[in-house]
Amino acid sequence: MFIVVIAIFVSSCEEDRYYYGYDGRPGDAYLSLTWANEIPEYLDAGTGAIPPTFKWGEYYRSYPGFYVLYYEGSVWNGFGWTFYAYEVEYEIWINEGEPGRPYGIDGRDGVDTRLTIECSPYGPFIFAQEKSGSTTSKYQILENTEDKIKVLQVEGMYSMKITYKKVLHSKSR
């Protein structure tokens, strides 16, 4: 009986050695809207993360998903006012945390990322910034036609697909 109790005790201690640490928490994503050259006259962010009345350049917490942003306005081209409108489809993924490792080692948390969409009369510009402050982007053009441009952007562990197209409108100024 004594040998059985010792065997159970030793085997339970051996299992503790392989205890896995906690998984790291997912990183957070933040979304900001800015403008260049002219402030758009109308903007629909396509997500509840950006409130109806928002501050340009301020970051708002966003969630993973597929979104469509639309903006329009007018710009002076030197001869007259020109109407512009763009539709921007973008998809956000969150950086997952690392899984826990044996011997109770916790996984690292996912990296927080800040995404900025700049609304310009000449087309949108999108860039992301990781918590470390890095803004170096790696773009891969997936599709480039007259109708739309589809880009895959990778920022470290953060990825985003963006599709934008100029919206034709018969509005004249």
C-alpha cells in the first residue's frame, strides 16, 4: 500500500512539471480618421467604433471584422470645384496572444495596433502603427483595375486587406 501511495505522489509531481502557462491576451486595435488637402463634406465610417461626432486624428477602439468607409467632398482643382467620392473596404484582424508553454511559462500578449485612414480627394491612404511606434508597411497589391485597387498590408504581426474604389457620381458644382 505504501508503494502505491508513493507511486501516485511521484507521478502527480511529474505532471506538475508539464503544467502549461496562461495564454497571452489578444492585442487591441484602434482606428483613427484623418484628412488631407480638404475635409470631406460627408463621411460614413462604416463601424460603430467611430461615433457620429468624432475628432479627426483621435484613436477609437475597434474590433475585428469587415468594414466599408465612404467619404465625399469637393476640391478646388485650379479651375473649378471637382466632386470626389471614395468607398474603402477594409478588414481588421487582431494580433492573438501566444499560447502558454510547458513549465508554467505564460504566453506573450498580442501587439496593440493603431490604424489610420487618411481621407484625401485623390484617394485614401491607410497606415498602421504598432505599439512600438513602428510604421514600416509591407504592401502587396492583390488586384489593380480601373474599378478598384485591392491591397494586403502587413505590419509585423498585424494584417489588413483594403479595397478602395473611386465612386462615380453625376453631382456637379
